[in-house]
Amino acid sequence: MAAVSHPTSVVVGAYSFSGVNQTNPIPTNKTNSGTTINPTISITAKNSNSWVLDLPSLDGSKTLSSPMCTQRWDVNVQNGITGASSSKITTSPGSVTCSWTANPSVGPWDDVAIELKAASGGNIVLNGNATTSGTLSSPQTQITLSNFNAGTGNNRILIVGVASNYSASPSVDSITFGGIPLTKVKSSSKNEDAEFWYLTNPTGTANIIAKINHDPSQPRIYVRDPTNSTSNYWHDVEVTIYGKRVSEDTSDSSAGFQLARGNHYKDPTCVHTYYSRMTYADVNNFKKESQFQFTSVGQPPGNHTQWGGNLPYSKWVGHKFIYQHFHGGNYTHMEMWIDKNNGTNGGNWQFVTSYDDTGLWNGTSSQCGGWFYIITEPVRDIFTRNTGITEADYKYFSVREINHLP
């Protein structure tokens, strides 16, 4: 199997304004992101009679409500993305805060805010706004907001906001209005992706077309019970996969053939995950992530190199991750093994490294069990992941339950 693309859920919203300064229409912008608080963003408006717009992008298993600023749209693509936008008019320069409530609980989000500057001696007028949404699967590459009216009046501007999911980088390649390209103002893509684009002096009615980048910068393949039955959770396991390095779109220290045991599906807040990391940079170790995006340093110390440099391209490499309880089930033991012979005769498995989590491994968050939490509970997910790639090939992905240690 090849990790080459993933479906992208998208919410596109557009505003039409008049009375906006055409020389410097957006003097200020701001981004924010989070996982443990509700979406909120503060921006300092530099001018009187400005409009502030915000654009939260939230994991689609959640919805948004109760905006502090005036809601303009709030769209949920179920299990994909939630995208919304709100506005506030300023009477004088100063700080403006817009926030939302995530339901039923907080999840990973990004937000962008911009200031629209009024034309000299006038006020900004909202002519209209509209949205469209959907999920794009390869080879689909664009989503269209049809027949959008740019409005009337002088000093017009078109603002387009895009929210999309599963993004390690901005998802939008380009946006056009009747074939005329828009300019990107700002994006935030730490968790999901939120972007604002604009076009000054648009005219008439035309289609808005957003072209989406499908590159799978963080592909994941899960082995889990879709019914989420606790009777089918994973305990002590031996996980095996063969991977072949093909191509990358960026250099990332997490790129490689990672295997993991945890509660990471759809990125809930407390993921309780151990990673066995066989990286392209030939750094091989384990990491622990109790709270989402709060990952420990690698253990054990050192790189435990296998190639004397980088993991080679176009070669099948076997990676085996063993997780077992010991000391009466209170501690965890992990091992990493490698096969460089493409599984011939079952593989020539060589030991790489091991580590015991006995409560001395310091995490990077006090939440989700605390700084030294040991992940001993049964979990939903076994998965493999990669980062910053355009393609990687996989085969022989398997999981089996094994006995615990004494």
C-alpha cells in the first residue's frame, strides 16, 4: 500500500465589502492555535471604523457555538472539519477578541484574524457573504463557491476564508474569482488549517474556485475496532511493518517509519501514545505523548544508527515494535527491531534498542496523567505514521497480541 494522498474536508466562506481602503486594506493580521482551550484570538486594530474578522478551523468531530463576535457562518463537515467566521466593528484603535465554544469538548484548532481598514472618511459596508463545503478525495483538487456577487459601491474587496483538515502545511494552492487570482493574507496550520485570502476591486458575479493541496504530509494508517468496543482494545503487542522510502516534500525530524500504540485516532486531547521511531535521519528511539502535541524527548539517549547516515531510498525496511507490561503490569517495556532483507525467510531481525518506562521518563505536560505518566491501560489504536512526505510505500502491516512479562 502507498501513502500518497488523503481526503481533505473543506469549508469555504466569502465576504463582499465596500468602503475598504484599497492601498492598505488589511494592515493587521494574527494567528492562534490550541488543543486544551476554546478557540480564541485577539488582534490589535490600528484604525478607527475597522472590521475585524476571525476564522476558526476545528476538528470535525466537534462543533462551534456561542461566538463572542457576530457570527457570519458556522459549518460542520462531520468527522472532517468545522469552519466558522465572525466579525466585529471597531470604533477606535485597540484590542479585539473573538472566541467560540467547542462542543462537546475542546479539540485541536487554528484561528486567523484580520483587520479591514476603512477608506478615508467612510465606513465599511458588508454587501454579503456565502459558504460552500465538502470533502475532496484524489483526484479531486478544487472546490467551487458558485455565482458569488462582489456587490456594489466604491472601494470593494473580496475576502475568502478556507478551513480544512489534516494539514501540516497550508492546504490551499490558489483561489480565483472569475479566473482572477486572490492574494493570501495569512494561514495557521499547526493543528488544522485556517487561511484568509483577498482581492481588491472585484466586479460582477463569478465562481470562487479554491484549489486544494492533497499532499499527505502526515499520513496515518490505523488498526482499530470501528465500533470502539473496549473488549477489542490492544494490550501487549508485537507490531510489524515494512516501509520503503520514496519521496518527501519537506525535511522533518519525524519523517520515517513510525509505529505507535495509543488513543490517537482523530487526535483527542489525551492521546496516551508510545511511538517507536525509525526515522529517515537514522535516529531510532521511543517517544511518549500523553497530551496531544506534548511529546517527550526520545529514549534511550543516542541515535542507535543502523545505516551510518540516512535511511536509504527505494529499499524495503522491516520495523518491529514490541510493547509489554512488567512488574505486575505497572511498568512498560519496549523494543525495536529491524530487518534489512525484505522479509526473506521470515526476515533477519536485528535488535536496535529498548527502553523501560518505570515512572522516571519525564513528559512535557502536567495534563492527561501528569509529567511521569506510564501508559499501561488498554488502547484503541495501533497505527503507523510519517511526516513531510509526498509518497512512502508500505506492506506486511500486522499486529498480534503477546504475553506480558513477569
